[in-house]
Amino acid sequence: MTALFSAQGADAAAEVMVPRLALPDASTSFISQPVVQALPSTIESESQVGDQYPAQFAESRQAPTLGALVAAQPDESELTPEMQCLAGAIYFEARGETLEGQLAVGQVIVNRTASGRFPESYCGVVYQPSQFSFVRGKSMPRVRAGSRAWREAVAVARIAHEGSWDSEVSDALYFHAARVSPRWRLTRLARVDNHVFYR
């Protein structure tokens, strides 16, 4: 048997501490398949959500996959200018990538607005000089608004804006295309599809 000793204070006497055997809890069970735990909703009533996000959106936080969460997003024709900037950046930067890749790009834009090192608006981040290659002369190319790619970009933008799905690059502030190697002195987080993300 091993005895552990400890003394507290300058004049304290040593006391013997005997290790205890920890028995496994009988209620512990192992599951061989993924478990999806619903995120707690901060939206308590439809009146808090406002016109832009109906109550259906609050319920969609319990989606089992990112694809299901994208499918649960409301179809709306009107977007605020800020959400148009966020969705536009996702559309042009990550169109054709997986939903995770699109969310990662959107997450960087959302993170930049909160960082204090970049503009505080989505449009400010997107139109900041030399940040996005698709921006030409402070404007974005025209989007195909009726396309599936645009609908996905809008849904992913809402998810990134609300923080309703955890991205594997949740604290990233920078990314570049995987085909280039800029030799940044930043902490590399992950490669997601065609981009490499850093903080």
C-alpha cells in the first residue's frame, strides 16, 4: 500500500492519506454512435426573434447535422445589407464547398467584426481593401439570387451570424486558399475544404 503525506502550515503535523479505490459508476454507458446534444436556445419567445428570424429558426438549433440546420432556415427574399455582405462573401469565397467549408468562411467574417482589429460590420470586413479577391472596386459581382448556391450561402450566413452551429475553426480570424502558401506567422487551426484557417 502506498501512503501519501501532506503538511499544511509551518507547524502542521504530517497526516497519512490513504488512496481510495474508485469504483466505476454503474450508470456509465458507452455509445458507439455520435450523440447530438441540442444547443441551449437563447431565444425565449417569438417576440425576441423579431421579423428577420421566425420561431422556426429557434427550433432549428436542435438539428442533428449542419445540413439539417441549413434546410431548416427560413426562405426569405429580403436580407439586410449586412447579411447580404456576409452571404455574398460566403457565396463567392466558398461556393461549391461543403457546408462546413462555407460556415468556416462565414465564421471568420463574424469573428473579425467582434475582434476589435477589423471593422465592426460584415460589410466593413468584406470591403476592407485587399481582403477578398472577389471584391473589385468596392463592389461584389452579381449573385445568381435564385440559385441553390445562393440559398445555401444565405442559410449558412444566418447560422454563422447566430452562432447556432459550432465550426471547427470557431476562433479563426484569417484564412487563405489552400493552393497558396503565404508563410504567415499565425497559429494554424485547420484546413477545411479549399481553405486553411488561422487565429
